[in-house]
Amino acid sequence: MEKLSISQIYAKGKENIEKAGYKRIWPPDSNINTSFRANRKYLESMFFQTKFFDPVEVDTSLTLFGVKLKTPIYSSPMSGFNQMGETALADIARGLAQAGSLMMLGIGGSADLQTAIDTGVPVVKIVKPYRETKLIYEKIRDAESRGCVAVGMDIDHFYGRLAGDRVDRDDIFGPKRTEEIQQLFSQTKLPFIIKGVLSVADAKKAVEIGASAVVVSNHGIGAIDFTLPAIVALPTIVRSVGDRVTVFIDTGFRTGNDVLKALAFGARAVGFASSVLLAWGAGGAEGVASLVTQLTAELRRTMAATGCATLSVIDQSIIVEVPMMRE
């Protein structure tokens, strides 16, 4: 695995997973793909303002939910591990733990949760907005009792899941009133995260009702097509609530340089999902650890080149935007 570059990991992982018969719609995963393309164009229109004099020693570590991590790169919620084999979930969790990362888990039962926790990786449980509120309560309490470091909810799944141009699970998931979401906070002493925030209005509401963190995410275009690309939504959300809540982001990030761009616009950590799955396909736990380690190494190198010794000093001054690149 040490001989494979990031792009080679992605290519090998896709080949191996598809060869094994696991069918997955890789991003972009809607028919129109507009949000995904815009997200990529926006990221590719940002260039770094380098500072090569007075070199700095770089530290990419941070503390989230009371846990010291080696990297601001985490695994966004995924599901369907059982389709990939009995060891897939544990392999991915072990790889993340080895790289000093954090794992978010989505749909799945107690057994999946325990499997991940047993590897030693810090786990965040993101619960879907089930129409049956009792089920949400049960999953939150289960997550706390098993040792998760935080819990949260995907508000962008209020209206079901978008798979290509087809909507499903709208009979299982449903909208929740603000008061209902706030009531969920009382079910746990853990930090509560609201995921799927793409507007200042939702970000402010999350802070108002007591959320500890928000995830700026359009769910890999798996919720609503033509939603604002995450990287486009990020700066205004950070300016609005970034001093009162921890802001995470995911969707459409592929490289360590992508991560630095998101950090420059105020994200505290950046999530990868399909990329982690591809890394597992390329080399199991070792593949996942290699991917996160290489992404972090690329992040560290460019932080050094832009004069950023720690994550806390990264800001928009290191970015030069070239709008013509978006045309």
C-alpha cells in the first residue's frame, strides 16, 4: 500500500470493489450532477498564497469531543458494510484508528456500532430522522451506552433518500419540528451534531436549540439535487455561527489540498466517505490507514508552504480565488 499514490488507491479500490460484485453509485451520483460539478469547480478555482521564507514545523493534531486526533480528516457516515463482507466495517474502523482519525456511522444496528468502537476508533453516531421517534431515542441512548463520543442527526434526509433520480425511504424518514429535534438533546449527555446544514438559517437554528456542532453537507447529492455545494455554503455559515459552534464539512473532497481549502474557510475538520470505501477496496485496513496518512501528509506539506504551523492559524489569507476558473 505504501507504493500506491492517492489516485492509485482510488483506482485500485474501485476496480477491486466492482470486481467483487459490490455495486455502488460513485459520486457524482445523481443524473444531473450540478451540485457536485459546482463543488469541484469551486475547489479548483482556489489557489494557495505561498510563504517559503521562515519555514515552520507543522502540527496537524486537534482535539474533538475530548479526543486527541492526529488529523482533521474524518470518515463521514456510510452504510451497507454488510454488502461488502463480514470484516469491512472493522477493517475501515481499524484503518482510521491507526491513522489517528475519527469515524462517523450512519444507518446500522448496535452490532455495527460495537464492532467499530471495539477497534478503538472514536465513533460518532449520526441517526436518521425516523418517522418513529421512539426509534431515534433508542439509537441515541444505545450510542451513549456503548461509548460514542458524540451523536447527531441527518436533517437533510427529512424527505427520503435520493438515489440517482429516484427517491426512496420517504416512508421511513420524515420531517421533524424544531421542538422535536431539541427534545432529542435531552436524551443524552453527549455533544449533539446537526448534519446537512447548507444555509445560515439552519445553522442559526441549530445553535439556537443547543447543537454542539454542525456538518455542512449535501450528503454527496444523496438528499436533494441542486442543493448549494458544501464548499460554497461554508464561508457564510462560518461567519454566521463559527464562533458559537464547531463547523465540520463533507461532500466532494478528494485530496489533502482540498482539506486545507476547507479549513481556510473555517471548517474544523473535513469528512471523506466514498474515498474511504475505495481505500478499503484497495487494501483493507492498511488501505484506509494509507489514504488518511497520505492525505494528512499532503495537508501538512501545503500548510508548511503557506506558513501555517498549526490548524488554528489557517485562514482565508492563504487562498487566492480565480473566478474565471469556474466558467
